[in-house]
Amino acid sequence: MQPKGQQQQQRQRSRRRKILALLAYLLLTLVTTSIVFIVSPVLRQSQAADFPVQHLSRAKEHLKDLAQQGKALFEAGRLVEAQKVLQSVSQQYQALGDKLYQAMSLSNLALVYQQRGMFAEATQAINDSLQLLGTQGSKQHLQILAQTLEIQGSLQLEQGQAEVALRTWQQTEATYTKMSDRTGITRSRINQAQALQVLGFYRRALTLLTEVGQNLQSQPDSLTKAVELRSLGDALQLTGDLEQSRQVLQKSLESAQRLQSPQEISASLLSLGNTARIQQDNQNAIAFYQQAIAKTPSPLTKVQAQINLLSVLLTTQEWSTAQPLLAQIPTELDSLPVSQVAVYAKIHFAQSLMKQKNRECVGQCRAPRNGEAPTTDTRDSTPEKIAQILATAVKQAKALGDGRAESYAIGTLGRLYEQEKQWSYAQELTQQALVLAQAVNAPDITYNWHWQLGRLRKQQGDIPGAIAAYDAAVDELRSLRSDLVAVNRDVQFSFKESVEPVYRESVALLLQSQGEKLSEETLDKARQRIEALQLAQLDNFFREACLNVTKVVLDEVVDQDNPTAAIIYPIILLDQLQVIVKVPKQPLAHYSVNKSQTEVEDILGQLRQYLTEPDRMEEVQSLSGQVYSWLIQPIESELQRSNVNTLVFVLDGALRSVPMAALYDGQQYLIEKYAVALNLGLQLQKPKPLAQEKLQVLAGGLVQPPVKFQRFPPLPEIKSEFNLIAKAGVSTTKLLDKDFTSKALFGKINSIPFNVVHLATHGQFSSRSEDTFVLATDGPINVTDFDLLLRRRDETRPEAVELLVLSACQTAAGDNRATLGLAGVAVRAGARSTLASLWNVGDRSTAILIGEFYRELVSAKVTKAEALRRAQVTLLQKYPNYSRPAYWAAYVLVGNWL
């Protein structure tokens, strides 16, 4: 006999399942009877063409009113109605023989078609409009021509023709320039920056946006200026230049405040909150959202700020502040008129409620913090309530003819059923969402539904089907690459939550699909998938696609060029550590370690911390011994049989923060037995032994950091370091202290021959590109500027940069993904190899190690990895004061180890 409370819970669960099942049936019926092929808008609502004011006949006055009605319907997201109205307007202007107004109506109709995913009709309408406009030169003609070209550019970009869109928007800018229309010029340049970013020209996009900002600042205050500054700030947010975004949005806010415009003030506060949220500055994000809520006259802006605020509060577990919002938001949502933005607001709110539910804050919130009262009012957080919100979103999206929003609402509902373990309903809804997303050509959400379908199939035991769904999700992500940094503008997005798990879960499925005996094909597929994840991480780091240089496969290097090297690929999965190994001229080997991701990351975190603490040697050797037993011990006998002397690690996740050289077998460190190098993936820039070349070094150093960077200590041993490099017989050009500026470095790089760049100055590696830099006398050189410093050298100098040395850098404290910064520097520099330190090391021991490294390279003619190994072993064995791993293990070689 079950307890009464347990019986009641079972009845509640049964009732909940029945309600959800009924909702699922109704929605599935609704979806399958009518599918509309629709795509989300690209241009802002203000970009629908406006009607010039002039004297009109009574018939034309009526048509003007009707056309404005169509424009209003478009801006409200009522696309089907807008299409019918604008089609009628266009036909009536044609009957009247008014080509100018017919062209304008066709332009607006094209924008409606575009949003509905009717690309052929949109293209035809634009072409018809341009043909009607001809080559007249009146101001009215130029105005409509510019707006038509603006819409044409958005259509071209939507169809993947970024280069064509760029040229169209350049023509748009020229047309607006003829009219001296500053607002149109600004908008055209922001659009051009969007196209440049899609094409991968990040710096050109940023330069253009910076020019736009400067031009706007010189203009007197106006509502137009405030709006365009906000638009610029939002664009900078998408490119990842978050600090610049914050500054521009602050100027937008100040302009709106001087104009005393509550609507623009609140809109700027909302954007500032969004930027702060991306920067993980949660407290400022909360403050901005709260101010936006208090000041806005717009119900829509208010509910958007409330939903974003709720999401941050749930993330920071501020339950008592979040609870009133849970009660207020449904009422606010119900009061909104039907529109696309209102539909997405409902979806966002439902997603927040689902996250809250996942945190088990439904009916039994976590223990209260800092004296907070516990909260148990969950009437708005039940699965039934969430399903009803999403059902309304689906119904409204369908009424609007917005297939993209409809797909997202249905797929999110499928996710809710997945949480409730109602697999069949969840799968049906997910498949319907997938069909809609594919119909409107939306790969940025299509991948999500493939991923969801893979999870659902796995739960139901369909492993081949699950693998196929995950493969499709990864293919969609790969196709997005350069666009991934700007996808999902209409939905909540986080790379760590929305992209990374796709790859990891896919690899876990692959490696667990065939038991212990995995085929070579499966192992290779798993490796390639992890490399795809690492590429995606770097793309996300830079906010653009990277690594497009010609490469060779690592397996070929160890099989042909360097048969004494082995490659080790550890992969951290949720419940296991999987390791794939490539030994020269042998098939791939594989083994697994029964350690969960949490346990692995805890041990690695402790080891990374203890490595720099002088009284923790016993703990260091114990922890590094555990890691050694995971990665090396299972294959050590095979390494010895194959005469391997170099280990190349393609590390994953938290493993990147720990130097492999410090792994300990109980008697020796790994570096005492093997040379060690890191690589970012399965491929390598065409390898070339540095020992075969005469070393020519461009060395830059900074003893005293700039005034604004006094948190970094002086480096008095830099001169000694440079002297030891010269003593090793290396030809060196020096830039020291006041001579070491970014301008001087750029000049030298492009004017003298060298194959090594050596920077002995403080720097920082971070998981954010804007916080990854090296210091020069005139300030920080950001990782993105390495493009200018080294890659452009290819245009003027024949010598490749074989090695970049950063001898005094460190990873950002408390940033467990900071080694992305090191990988980013290695990629952005364009050098074949990068030697850098994971943490700040005493500059005297650094000088000794660096001197030994160059001496071995020159005198012994060994590989870079072996030269580093010998230098590290010298400190370990010959300098008692520097024998701890803290002094020698920090240095890692990334890239070509030959």
C-alpha cells in the first residue's frame, strides 16, 4: 500500500501527462494540416519603403492609406494580411499607370515575400520594381530606389549571396549620398558590415562600424542619432566587440536622456543589459533591465526586459527577486498585440520556466541564500502552464504566417515533452518543427531539432537513428561556420549550452555504439568530430571562421615525416574519459577510463592550482600521477615497442589547462621520457623542421609595464634573456622598452627577414578574445591584431614565421577556458608553432630556460619539441631552486613540433 502523499503525486503526474498529451494532439493536428513556408526578417521594420508626401488625387489618397495599412500590418508581423493588401495596392497603381508608386509597393511586397520565405517571388518583385524605376533622377525616385536596393541586399544576404549583397549596399550608400541622407548612409554601412562579417572580413567590418560610430558622434542630438547609435551598439555586440558595444550603447542612452525620450532611454537600457549579460556582468545586466522596466512606456520593451531579467536571476539563483516576475510576466504577455516579437517573447519566457524547472525550483526551490525566504508558488511553472504558453505562441506564429517562429515554438514544446519523458509526443513535435525549419531554410534552428531528435531516438533505443540525427546536426553546424557567431538572434543562445553538447554527445554515442571493439572508421569519425568542436570553439572565440589555411593530416606526419611521434586524443565525455591513440604505421588504438566529466575536471582543477603553489609537491605528484594513469599508462608498452620519443596531444576541455610535461609516473615526469607538444586538431600547417634553417629572431621586450597595467610586475631579467639568446648564436633584432611599440613592431615585421618572433612581455590568455593580449609600451596588442602584425607580412616578405615565442604570458585567473586564448594566439599569429607559458613564471628561470631552448635548437639541431624538453629537464635536474614543475612545466609548444 503506497502512502497517501505518493498516491497523490502519481495522480498529479497522470493528470499532467493527459493534459500534455491532449495539447500535443491538438498541436500536431494543427501543424500537419497547414504548413507555411516562411523565414524571419533581416531588415528592421523601419526599412519598409515610406511614401513621399505630395498632392494626390482622391483615388491615390485612398491607395496611399491602403499602402500604409499594409506597411503597418508588416511591422506588426501580420504577413499574410500585409501580402494581400500590398498585392492589391500594386495592381491598382499599375491600373492607374503610376510607375513610381507601383515600384514602391512592389518593394514592400518583396520584403513581405522575403520574410515568408518566398524568395523567387521576392526576387521577381524586386526586379520588377527596379525595372519600373529606371534611371530617373528626382529625389522621390532616388529615395525609393535606395530603399528598394536596401531590401534587395537583405534578400541577397538571406540567400547566401553575401558578396553580391555587399555590392548592392554599397550602391545603396552611393544613392543615399546623392540625397545627403545621413540616416540612410549610416544604415547602409551597418548593413555592409553585416555582409563583411558573413564573408569573414571581421576587421573590415569592425573598421566600418567604428567609422559609423565616429560619424554619429559628430552629429547633433536627435532621435535618429539615438536610434542609429543603438543599432550600431547592437551590431558591435554581434561581432563580439562587447566593450565597444557597451560604450556606443552608453552614448545612445546619454543622447536619449538629453532628448528626454522614455522610449529610446528604455530601448538603450535594454540593449545595455543584453551586452552586460553576454559579458557575464550579471549585476549590471540586472540593473539595466530593472531601469528599462521602470522607465519604458512600451509594453513590449517592458516584457522583453522582464523576461531577460528573469533569465539572469534564475542563472544567479536570486529566487526571491525572480518570483514576482514569474507572476507578472504572463499577464504582460497576454496584453500584447499579436506580433512576431510577442511570439518570441512567449517562447523565451517558456524557455526560462523550463530552465527553472530543470533546476528543481518547482514546488521545492533550493535552499534559500543570504536569508532569502523560500518560494513555492509555482503556478506559472508547471508543465501544463508552459505548454499552454507555447501552444499560444504556435497559434499566433501560424496566424502571422511566420514559419520560423512556429518551428521554434513547436520544437521548444517538443523539448518540454522530452523533459517530461513523453518520448513519442516529443519526437512527433520535433519532427514537425524540423520540417518547418527546413522549409524556411533556417539551418541555425534546424540543427537544434536534429540534435533533439537524436536525443529522443537514443532514449527510445534507436541508436542508428540517433547517430544519423546527430550527424545531420553536425553537418548543419559545419555549414553555418562563419554565420554561427550571429545565429539565433531571435532566440536565447549560448555556445556552451547550444553547440558544444551536440559534438560531445555525438562522440559519446559513436564510441559507445559498438562496445569495446570499435572500427577504425568509427574512431576516425570521433576524432574528426572533436576537431570540428575545437574549430567551432575558435570560431566562437574570434566571432568569425578561422583556420582556413592549407594543412596536412597529423597521421601522415607521424607515418611519413616523423615516425618517432605518437598522437594522443583524450575526449572528456559526461560519464567517461575516452582516449584515441595514433602510433606510427599502426591502426588507431582506443581505450576508456571510467571517470565522469565532473571527477576529471575536479582533479584537473586541483592539479592546475597546486602546480603553482610551492608547498604542494606531494599533492601535485599524486594528482599528476592519476592523470598519467589515465592517458599514458595504458599505452606505455606500445610506445616503447614503437620507439616513440615525442607525444603530440590534441587536448580537450579542462585538459588544456594542465601541462602534460608534468604528468608523473611515480619516478619520473613525462618530460624526462618524451618530448611533448600540443596541437589544435587533426591537421597541421605544412611541417618543416626549424633546425634546418638559420635562426633569425625579431625580439620585443618590456621591462616595466605601462601605467594602466601596473598589476603586472616588472621583468628585470629580459635583458639577460635576450643576451642568452644572442649567446646561443642566434641573429637577433631587438625592440626593448620604449622602442617596443605596436607601430615599431609592425614596421620591423614588414621590413626585415626573420623566422622567429620572440615577445618577452606580459600578456594574458582568456576565453574571450577581447581579454587576450600582449603588452607593448603603447598599450595592449589584442589577439585579433596579430592578423595585422604577422599575417600581412605574407604580402611583403617571402619568409614564413616558423615560431612565435611568448615567454611571459599567463592564463586569466579563474577562467577555466582561458587556454582558448593561447590557441587563439597560435591561430591568429599565422606562425607554424607557438611557445608560450600557461602561468606567470619567475623571469630569472624563464631566461635560463629560453636560453637553453635556443642553444639546443642551434647547436644540437633537434626538433623544437626536443629542444624544449632538454631545456625543461635542465631546470629540473641542474637547478635545484627551479626544479619544481611551477618553473619549467608552464611552457607549452603548440603546432609544428619539428
